[in-house]
Amino acid sequence: MCIRDSTWTDQYFEGHKGGVTSITWGPSTYPVMIQNASNEVLSVPPMRLATGGCDRLVKLWTFLEESKSFNQELIGGHDDWVRDVAFGNNVGLTYEVIASCSEDQTVSIFK
């Protein structure tokens, strides 16, 4: 992982019981990113990723600068293994969308 000061480090943590089957990095912008009159971005979004696993769960991970660690949030689940997760394009939206698909033959959309 490249921290904002351009140094590389690695970090290991348990993502899912039984294994992680999918991972995707979050968008590099917030939905409807706020700018001031000089077009300067007022805030930089945190690094985020979404994961899916053998435990049938979909999780959102947000990097916390203060502790240099990821905060985990359970956002949903399926009845069988999660096979893929993806962030939707958030340009012009006021919210984020994450999609997941599973061996249970369903697709879930989280907003």
C-alpha cells in the first residue's frame, strides 16, 4: 500500500473466514466532490476497498490516516460464496453504489 507520503508498506488483516474471493479499490473521488471557487478540492477521500468472501459477506474497508489501518464495515451478504464486487461510477451522483454477485445466482446492489 502506498501511503500519501509516497512510502510503501504492507498490512495484513483477516478479511473473511474461509478466504477472500474478490476485491476492488474504491473510486478516487467522493460522489459529487465539493470544490471551492478556485476549483481546489476541499477534501481528499480516504482509500477504500470492497471485498467479498467464502463467508457469503460483502465488506467495505476504509483506510484511517490517524491509525494507518483499515476500518471494516459489513454492507451485505448472499446465500453462497461472493464471486465478485465492483464500485459503480459515482460521477454526478450524491451516493456510492457497490454491486456483488454470488454462487447463489443473485446480484446485489448496495447504496
